[in-house]
Amino acid sequence: MTAKSKPISLTSKTGRRIILPTAQEDAAINAGIASDADTVELTEEWFAKAKRGGRPLSDNPKQLRSIRFSPEVLDYFRSTGKGWQTRVDAALKEWIAAQK
């Protein structure tokens, strides 16, 4: 970059300034990628065959909601260890079943 050229930048939604590479820098990056035998150009076909990582999608996914509990309820369930939110869910389902 010469003293006269001004870098091109973008601002992300979070306010972070992203400076884009110059044409020369971009060419050098692409040349480095092309010279690396371990790199592969990802095609539309590759993306079509790629499998989604992580947990399998549920037929009945849980919904994220905000709810307020009394400190006693939270203290009790949190003291039962990891998975306490699942136990809260099970307790509520048990209560619903008892109401029918």
C-alpha cells in the first residue's frame, strides 16, 4: 500500500472495522492457496453432499423462552447438578399429566 492509497474497509454490525485486502494482497493470498496441495476448491456439489454437524434435528424441538422462577426453585434444581433444566422440564410435564 502506498502512502497515497487509502485502505478500503467495512464496518460490521457489531461496529468492528474490517480492512479488506488490496488487489495485490488478494492475489498473493490466492496464489498461496493455489500452491498448497492440501487445499481443495469447495463446489456446490460438495456442499450438497456435506452433512450437517452437531446433534440431529428433532421432530419436536424445544423452544427458547424466558421464564422467571423463585430462588428456592432454582436453588433446588441447580443443586441436583448437570441437566437441571431437563429435570425442570420433566417436573413440569409430570405436573401437566397429573392435571388431566
